[in-house]
Amino acid sequence: MNRFRSKYMVLGLLWILFAVVFFAGCEKDSDGPLNVSKDDFSYDGDGFFAYARLDSGKTIHLAKDTLYLDMGKMWTFSNCALKSIDLHFEKQDSVLWIAPTLSIHATAEDCAAPYYRPDTTLKLLLPSNLMTDIGVIKVKNDTLLDSIVLRRGTLSRDTFEMYLDSSFADVNAFPLRTKEKKHGPTVLRVLDSLTPRVFYWRTMKSTCTHRVDMCKNTVPDTVYPSSWNINDTNLVPVHYACADSDSVYCINSKWENDSTELGKLQERPDTIWHYSTYYTEKIPECGTYSSFEINTFVVGGTARFIRELFTPDENETFCGPNSKKDWMVYNLSSKEMVVDTDSTLSLDSLYKIWKKATVAPDAPKEK
């Protein structure tokens, strides 16, 4: 056993000695990373990019806004080889074309970097003489085309409140709107449709196990549920109360229901009222909203709105998606702007309903 172990120890020492001699013989002071190209390598040309997208960081792009050109997945041979990103501009009628190009200068100089650069964003502030009469900016890509529409005007953001009378919860009062104050915003609620339905139910015997009062006469008191199940027969317990006073007949927790004692099957007709609530406002001609938020919305209280309004300059000719140039409608039920292209109720029809709608009482005056 000792001879066997000694034999393998000798072989191991010989192997270590051989490895040291081998690596020492190959080692040189000039050794280092291998070159990826020849010493006389040189390349000058254009790179490629997958996409270029424009944005100003806002919903509405103003002509005077700073623009951001996001260029993604640029092929530049290496990070060291990108010489410059050049932008070429060309005006065609009201369209400004931007054509980005990548200039590459590569040499044999070592540059440990990927062939694809990370996404790059360029910050652009275009001169006013280049933006004259321009309504659209388009970017030329290798595969995709990106464009933005420019508007000329100002943006104003404000917060305001409107009182919603409790009658806005009564479907029989629709169409109903808030009082208009000097062409200011209003809230309009319109009945869209009705869906009739029927609930089926039976009375169920209920016995009191702990009476509180001794009544000479009692009357049945049917305890209807706060919500009804449309897919099943609802069991409605029948309790009893004192007929001649307001005294408590039984402790609430001491009623025991007996599902084996049921009355005849009965029907309870019901109706689903489908309605929509709209925010409406008379705005400057060709204006629109850059943003719209609902902070609070309480019937019988105040509704708070936050909106950013775009007011066009006098020389602005482009109008937004609203068909009526000076009237905007926002659907508070679906939380989206109403335009004729995607609305079953046209803006003209909605405007006629608004004019004929009953005006709800205004906020009560403080004492």
C-alpha cells in the first residue's frame, strides 16, 4: 500500500515540474492580448442604426420645444470607431426631413468594445429659420419612419372645482348638466340605454330564539337583501316586529332561518340604467388638451379637475381631433377624449343634448 502511494506521488511531482518548465519556456516579456486586426488596418465609412425616434417629452409638440432624437442599436464597428453622428435637414413644403448618418473611422488600435453601441439620445434645438412654416417633422430610418406634428401656441395648466348636485345620482333626471359660468366647463350626464332583468326569490321562515319585547300584536317584516343574485333564486327571510310600537322584538343575531319552510316563487323586476358622464368646455378655436386628470369626483359634493389647455397662436391652421372647433368633450366614464371617429354618439348630437339638458342646482350658498 505504501509503495503504491509513493508511486503516484512521484508521478504527480513529475507532472508539476513538466508544467512549470513548459510555461516558463513559452513566456516572453512582449506577450499580451492578440490583435483583432492587422497593423495596417483602416476603415472609413457609414454605420447603421435600427431606429431613430423623435420626441419633445410632451403630448403636444410645440415648434419652439427642445426635441430629443433617440437612436437605437447603432452598428459602429466598435465604440472607439464612431467618429460622428451627422444630421442632414431637408424641407419639403410643410415637412422637415431629418436624415441621421453615422460616420466611422476604425484602425488597428485595440478597443475592447461591442459592435453595437448602447442607445443614444441627441438633444436638438432647431433654429427658427429652419422651422418656418413647418408642421411635421419626419426622420428617415433604414427600416421605420417616425414623425411628429408641431403646433404653435401656448400651454396653460390649472386646477378648478365644480359642484355636483345630488340629483346627478337620479337617472330619472337625465340628461342633466351643471350650471355654465361664462362659457366655463360643465359636467353633463346622459342616459344611454336600459337593460331590463328579473330576479327570482322566495320567502324563508325565520324564528326568533331570544325575544326582547312582549308584543300583543306583531307584523311580518321581510328582510330584503342589499344585493341580488341573478343566477340563483334568492331566499328572503321573514322576521317579525311589534305592530304598535318601535320596540325591538328580537335580537338581530338570534334569528334562525329555516330553508325547509319556503314560500311560493316570486319575481322582482329590475332595470340596469346605462349612462355616461361628460366633461364639456368651450375652448379657443383649434385648441385642445395636452393632459386631463380627475382628482376627485363626488356626487353631492365637489369634483376637482386638473387640465392643461393648448391655446393656438393666431396664425395656427391645424386643428385637433375635435369636430367642433371650439368645444371639447371628455368622457369621465371611460376616461378618454370624445371624437367623432370612435364615438357612437357624435359631438354634434351631444352638443344638442347639452343645450336641452336640465340645469342642476348650483352649490348652496355658505351661511
